[in-house]
Amino acid sequence: QVQLVESGGGLVQFGGSLRLSCSASGRDFSTYDMAWYRQAPGKQREFVATITKRGITDYADSVKGRFTMSRDNAKNSVYLQMNSLKPEDTAVYYCKGPYYLNNPWGQGTQVTVSS
């Protein structure tokens, strides 16, 4: 069964940077479109970024110009480089794979932006 595991979250100050990682098990990672979502307390889970199997990216307007998604198929991983972080970026960040996976969502990693 495919599993997605996020890491890299933490506490940063306003204007700081974090790099999130999502590593997948299995042999078919290179065929997956992948995405990042986030969910703040009391709010709906929202789209952040996506990357196709070909490496084409798209971003939510709220993060465009600040966040960059990338993938490394040799490592079965996707990344989210987050720069110029704002308090409104505070949320649990989730990695998402294709819906046909047994579990398309990772467990989430907390990002908190303070000051």
C-alpha cells in the first residue's frame, strides 16, 4: 500500500522560510500528480500547490510568488519551499496523491508562523 509521509514543519517567525517534504512508498511515484493542501483551525482544507507527473506546477493565489513546489522522482518525493512566510500561512499542511491510491493523503505537518 502506498503511504505518504510529510516532514519539515515547525515554528518560524514572520518572513522566515521552511521546506516541507513528502515521501511516498511504492514503485509508481513518477506517474502521480501530487499536491499540497493546508487546513487552519476552524477553516476548510484549501489547495496550496500542485505538480503534474511532467513537472508542471500551479499555485493558489495566496502563495504565488512565495512558495515553490518541486519533485524528485528518484527519491519518490515532492517538496514545498515556503518563503516570506506570514501568520496567515499557519496551518497543517497535507501532501496529496491521486485519489485512486489506497490513502491519497499524508498525515500532515504543522506550520506555525509567529511574531
